[in-house]
Amino acid sequence: MRNFCQSYIFNIIVFLIFFSILVLIKIKHYNYNITSLIGFSDEVNRLNPNYIERNSIIFKNSGYDGQFFYLTSKFLFSSEITELPILDSFKVRFRRIGYPLVTGPILNLIGFQHYTVVSLIILTCLHFYSSYLLKLLCKNNLYLIHFYSPFVIISNLLLLADTILVSLFIITISLSKKIEITRGFKISSIFIITLISICLTKETGIFLLVILFISDKYRTKNFLLYFLPLIIFVMFYLYVGQLNKISISINPLEFTDLIDYPLFGFIKSFSYIDLKNSRDIAKTFGNLILVSLLFSIILQIINNRLDISNRLILSYFIITILLAEVGYWLNYENIARFFTLTTPIVILNKSYSVKYRTFLYFVFILLSLFFVIIKIFWGRGLEFYLSN
């Protein structure tokens, strides 16, 4: 146990140094202003003038999803804000309040000018804790593949909720193992709160709840532990539906706007490639690695004996990635994040069965990590200005 703790602390130090270097490389294009990680767009800044802190980096021609978590968090916890934020698609974004509920209370005390630092600390600490639990669950060093996951790195650099969802999922699996051994009010309450958090973090959380229920050997006895989070999510879902009637959305989206025929999004992305542009060619190479990773997951279902819950969860991610429309494939970070949750699932499957075949998956994960590092080092800044 002592050797494990020493080894884990060593990996934490290595990760912190490595991740800090990547953060510095990302923000150096913007005079080392760390608010550049939030990804504020010019349009969001103009439509939400009371939300954005002074001297924040605003991108002239782009933006990223991290800005919507910031806006939601500030609406929920800042006493200065009274009007609803104007988001790209209010009913989609505002239902994902799990992440803002974690950051908001702290920022309410110390100020939203510290949003980026607080978010990075929370995301990183959750990742460390869930990786530690994954180590205990798999009882080998395969957890390091998740610990240094390129998809976790991408998500954290963009201040997104994917790492929180994955961390909560691992925590829930760990709690479910404890509930099998001992039942009590305290651990049951923590389990319910964690499941509620999963559902409120991203829509994928509902599917994860169903999978966890199916895989629970005592699901009949534990029915209420799963039913209560579902009821709370449905009530919140309906509440946001009512709020949506009085909100303003920049680009309201429906489910059909986000999907296409299987792999059509990937195929269509080739029509946007400029063969004279080395960055376009590199981006396509990154997408090819991800498609290879996708097929390695398909092979896992074909070549391994899996129970129904593992087949369902891997199939869910396969279908989600296959149906992703071209917009996802045009941005490497967007499509890569789809794979974040597959890593701990594959690691656990491999740990439970020595014969489980994962070689190709781990090879493509390693290639993805190299690609992400090169992409960040090779990256260049975008046009920006400072908010007033």
C-alpha cells in the first residue's frame, strides 16, 4: 500500500507538471491571460454584457462550450445577475448544471474572476480521486491509461464537463461495490446524490443510470436509489422546458441537428480539407486515429464475451460516434471528447477478464495522446480582444 501511495503521488506530480506546461502553451498566445481557456465568443460577449468579467479574452470569430458553463454558473450563484443568460441553445445548455453547481458556490465566495483557476483545480482533483478509485477497482496499473487520457486532457483544457461525468461514473461504481457489502443511510445518500449529479451533468448520465441499474445484482432491493435521481432529473427537465419559453437562444438545436447517417459526418469532413494546408491534413490524421479507435471498440464487442450492461454501454458510444454530424468531425476536440468515458470502461473490462482483448484500443489511445500533445505545441492563437 505504501509503494502504491508513493507511486500515485509521483504520477500526480508528473501529471501536474505536464498539464501545467500544456496550459502555459495554450495561453501564451493571449499574453498568458488564463481566461482564454473559457472560450468566450464575440457574440456571447455582446449578448451577455453583465456576465463577462473585465479583461477577459474574447475571440473575434469563434468560441467554445466552456463559456456556457461559466454563464450558467454565474446566473445560479452571482447576486449581481438577475436576467437569464443568452446561450446558443438554452434548453440543451441549462440542463447541464452539474458542473456549474460544483464551481458556483466557491466562486460566489471568492469572485468569478477566478473561474478558470477554480475550474481547473476542481476538474483536476476530481480526476485524481476517481483515478485512485479506478486503481482500487482494477487492482493493476491499467488505471494509468485513464490517468493520462488525452480526452481528459482535452476536456480539462477547455473547462468542460466530460471529466466530471467520467469521475462521477467511477465514483458511483465504487459506491455500488460498497453498497453490496454494507447498506446504510450515509452511503445510500451519497450514492443518490452522485447519481443525481451524473444526470444533471450531461444527458449521457441518464443512460449511465440505466446501465448501473441493469448491472446492479440487487436492483430490486435498490430500486429507490435509482428511481429518485430519475424523478429529480425529469422534474428539472420539465422546469427548464418552461424556462426555455422565456429565454433567448442564439442557435436553438434539436436532436436531429446533431446526427447524420453512420460515419457520414466523418466522410463529409473530407470535403473541407485543403490539401495545401498542413493543419487540415494533420487534423484529418487525428480523425483517422479516432475512427480506428472506434473500430477497436467494435472489435471488443465482437471478440469478447461481455454481459448485457457492458455491451449496451459500449454500443451506446459506438452509435453516438457513428451518428455524429460533420460539425463534430471538423473540430478534433469535439469528436475526441466522445471517447472520454470509454477508457475507464475498457480498463475495468480488461481487469475483470485476462482474456479481454484491448491491445488495439490501447495503441490508438497512445497515438491519440501523442497527437494531442503535438496539436497543442503546434497550435496558434486566434484573433481576440479584451472585454471592457
